[in-house]
Amino acid sequence: MADFAQNGIIGTLHNLRNRSTEELESELVGFSQDTPMSLLLPCLYSELEGPAMGPIVEELAKIPYLSEIIIGLDRANETQFQSARRFFEKLPQNHKVLWNDGTRLRHVDAALQSEGLAPTEAGKGRNVWYCLGYFLASGKSKAVALHDCDILTYDRSMPARLLYPLAHPSFHYQFCKGYYYRAANGKLNGRVYRLLVIPLLSALKQILGRNEYLDYMSSFRYSLAGEFSMRSEVVSSLRFPSDWGLEIGTLSEMYRNCNLHRICQVDIADSYDHKHQPVSEENRTGGLHRMAHDISKALFRKLSVEGVVITADMLRTLKACYYRTALDLVDHYNNDAVMSGLVLDRHHEEATVELFSRVVLAAGSEFLSRPDESPFIHNWSRVLSAVPDVFDRILGAVEADNA
């Protein structure tokens, strides 16, 4: 996205195509003397057998400025864990594999469960949470970046562009969100962001009027991107949902914890492709159906915290407003795709909007019926207060597993 517009309430750092990855990395090597940097990779064992992870590791092996790489490994037995260790041996950087299903880390988890502090739901959120705990425990770095492990269009410029805004000594950012556009194999992708998040935020603005939180969320060019980075000082206070609301919840936490001038987004890729979720129209527990439900609830929850009164009447109005706004956007997406030589199934797009309109109402109704529900994982500051030696336990478990 080689434009130069600053039309939100956070800073946008563009890729104006004037600097190579090697030039950025050379500067990052210098910056790393004062700001050591880590990379976090939350993955499933099955992703090590997929087409993306091998090329990702080959690219990561070329990076000269990272102090450590933290790999969070889910759904792996002991044989698979040892295979994963061999898989990542080619990384020259200091690296550790967190075997989340291993006995030692399960013992740590059980201790936190007994205090009511451990994540209750398996998934990416839990994986990221434990990896961030290890990041804080190791104390090797002052900044950490995170990206998904199924990126088919990966190159090492992604972590460079994610970390540069945090490491540059005169920028003073605490949090950076990556963005890109989603298209692959001649098709326009990114359905949940295009067909749910953008029109839902627009509809909420129409109903609620001026709202800084909604302006903030609307400033992000791809709020559902799984790529972001942050300074170590904000990690310990971070709470986020363990469900599909992870990305929205993380942005909401940064809104709560950071001055807006300390938050930015950065263009990290000309194109981006990874595995795609099915719509799962009849199954609300999976695919885009579940994702849209969790994201909608995350937005309702945050608006309620900000003092917005959500009622059944408001939700019915919101559903109608969202539906009309989203259908209008489908016109623009169709025209954009045609002009760019991409394929867009207009019937499928409008059917997805119809599903999402029902999901918005269902998620809002569930929020009203369960106001005490809290999907957030506790932040590490609270965990450390309740279990003062938790970092020693995590370090001991990970070191023993990797010995």
C-alpha cells in the first residue's frame, strides 16, 4: 500500500519502496545494542509439516539482530516435540521451544489453575500468553514481535518492519500493528475484516455518534492481522481474550494502556496469504461463524467498559444498520476486484453478510444475557503477584525440556 495518508488517530508507517530489507536490518543490528529484540512464533505441530514453516525458518535463519526466538508449540506429543526441536536447530539465534503439552509446563499450568489464574481455553491466545510469560522471564529483550506460522508469502522483511518502529531511538512507539492486503490466487480475501469489522464499526459510529474508541479501531487498516510488536514495559499489563477476539482485544488493551501517540501501524507486506477458514454457516463453534461471533462480542464488551449502554433495541437497530452498510461495501469490493483483475463471488459475499448480520445480533444478545462473562486471560503482573516464583518455574520447565 504505497500511499502516504495519515488519516487516523494513530501513526501509519508506509512502505514507500526506498529502502531494502538489508538496510533496515543493518540499522536494527545497531539499535539492538540498546534495544535487544525477540521474535515469538505460536504454532501447531501440524504447521511444521505444512508448506509455510520450512521457508519461514530459512528466512529467519538469515536475520542478524534478534536476541532470541521463542517458539510456542501446541498439540505435540513427546516424539513430535523432539522432532520440532530438530526442525528449529537450523536457527543460529538463541531459541527455545515451549512444549505447551509437556509434563513440566503442564505442572506450571496446574499451579496457576489452582490459583484461578491460568487460561481456561486452549488455542492461540493461551499459546501466546505463555510465550509472553517466557519472554518476560528470560529478560533478554526490550521488544518482542509476533507473527503467524502459516504465511505462504513470508520473507524476513516482516519482522524487520514490525520491530523497526519500536527499536529506533527517536520514534518512542510502544506498540506496532502490521497491516497488508489479503489476496491470493486471483481472489480478494480478508472476508471477516472486509465484511464484518469495517461495516460494523461504521454502523456503530452512525448509531453512537462521536466515539474515540471507534475512531481508534477504525484507524487500523487491518485490525485482524496476527502480526504485531510491543515494548516489554507494556507486556506485563496486557490482558487479551483466549478466543478469536485476540487481535481486537489486544488493540483494545493498547487503547486502555498507551497514549495514542505511542501506537502505530506499519505496512509489512505487498501481499499476504495463509490458510483460510471455512464460513461454517451451520456451525457457530467453528470457522468464520465462530470468529465473527467472538469479534463482535469483544467489541460490545469494550464499548460497555467505555460506558456505552447496550440494549436489545440498540442491537436490533445495529443489525439493520450493519446489514445495509455491509451490502453497500460489497458494491465497492466488487468494483475494486474487477478493476484489479481479481475474482469476487458477489453472491457468496452477500450470503456471508447475511450470516454476519445474524451473528452480530446473536453475539450482542449473548453478551446481554451473560454480562459477567470474562474471557480475558489474567495479565502477568497479577500472576507474578500471586505466584512470585512463576517465572523461575517457567524458565526451569523450558530449560529442562530443551536440555
